[in-house]
Amino acid sequence: MSIPAKPHWREQFDLVRERLAREPRVLVASDFDGTLSDIVDHPERAILHPAAVTALTRLSNLHPRVRLAVLSG
């Protein structure tokens, strides 16, 4: 028996956009190490990638309902 494939998120983009528009707040969360910075041997040497600075700034300015969270572990 095979499991039916779920639709790709791009196929659901309009539905996702409509749902996000109805939400009172939107949280965008990201890992830090290896996502927003390169993975390094010593965590204290991890530096936010310049492109990530731009992306996070744009996200934070999208709408006052958008909140950002950066996680590291």
C-alpha cells in the first residue's frame, strides 16, 4: 500500500497566504547555526551571514503582526 503524496507548498500558496492574512500574529522562527550562520567549531565564533541580515530585516518590516525568533541550541 502506498501513501499518497502531499501537495508541494507552492501548490498551496494561495491557501497559505489567505490563512496567514487571517491570523492575528505570525511567527517566523529559524535556527541560527548552519542556517543563519555557517557552522563553526566554536559557537562563539558564529557570525550572522550578511544575506541573513537582509532577509531578517525584510521579514521584520513586512507587517507589524510578524514576529521573528532565532533559536540556537
